[in-house]
Amino acid sequence: MDTPPLTDITKIMQDNINEGGLRKKYIAEAKEFDVNCEGIPYVDTQPDAALLKSIEDHNANLIIMRNKGLGVLRRNFLGSVSDYVLHHAHIPVVIVPPKTKH
């Protein structure tokens, strides 16, 4: 497997930093409504299976995850974590679509 170009790695790292900020924001909003929740960052080479394992380990009773909106062709080519979780989780799953640009 080829190593991604440095620009791709930089973008991935920046996306992860930004998502950490989003995670904190959404947790704070949920707590305003007395919802007990936590955001669990988890890194693995197989994120779909790792996510389900983490959910099981934390006794979660609901999954809320973001869909990156990659499009049908790219999602089918790369696989989709949200699609995998939706079809393999044994608890309710909410998929949040990407923000639309108007």
C-alpha cells in the first residue's frame, strides 16, 4: 500500500482536529438537554468494526454519527463506515447528513 502524500496527511490531521472541536460542541449541546453522552475518539485500521467494539465496550444505547457525504460512487468504492454500523449495530443508529451548501 502506498503512503499518502504529505498534503493528504496534513488534511487528515486537520480534519481530526476540527472534528474534536465539533465533538466537544455537540456534547455540550446534548448536556444542555440533560442527555448523558460522551464522544469517544478511536483510531483503528478497520474503523467500522472498531467502532462497534468500542460501542459494545462502553455499553452504548444509541449511536449518532456523521455521514461525510462522499457520494454513491466513492462510497461504494471505499466502503462506508456509517453504512456498516447501520447494518451491524444492535442498537439504534442516527446518521446525520453533511451540511448542505446553499
